[in-house]
Amino acid sequence: MKTVNVKPHQCLLDISMQEKGSIAALFDFAVANGRSITDEFIAGESLLIPDTEIIDMRTWQELQEDGIIPANGYTADDAAYVMGGIGYMGIQLDFRIS
């Protein structure tokens, strides 16, 4: 089996799109790597690519030709950046009263 290195913020859905052109390969990747479909990955981590055919050749070719690397992973570190507003502000820190 070939391997692929995980890029920053990639999840198993992204890897299956990148390598097989469809999320239908998600479970094949999970089984081949002994991982859960919801596991978080570390950038640079190596994953096995299952020996299955490319599911959607057109999508796969477009991603390859345009140099698109799907990366939709959401980590706990991202939560601090995304969450904001009154409930997450501190008086006189990032919420100014004038």
C-alpha cells in the first residue's frame, strides 16, 4: 500500500477526497489505518492509502490539476479563535466600555 502525509487541518474526509475523489472512501481509509472516522490527525502523520480504485475520477482530476488540497479539520485550538462575542469577552480586555 502507498502512503500519504497529512497536511495541516486535514481530516479523514479530506484525505479520502484528495486520494479517491469521493468521501465514499472514508471507511476504507479508517479500516486501512485502524482509526476512527472522527480522529484528529497531526500534520505530517503518515496514513496508508487503501488499494481501491479512484471513485470519482473527474473530481480527483480537478483537485489534482488545480492543486487543491482539501483541509476542513476543526481542532480544539481553532475553537478559541472561532468563538467570540459577549460570552467570551473580558471587560477592559477585549470588550471596551466607554
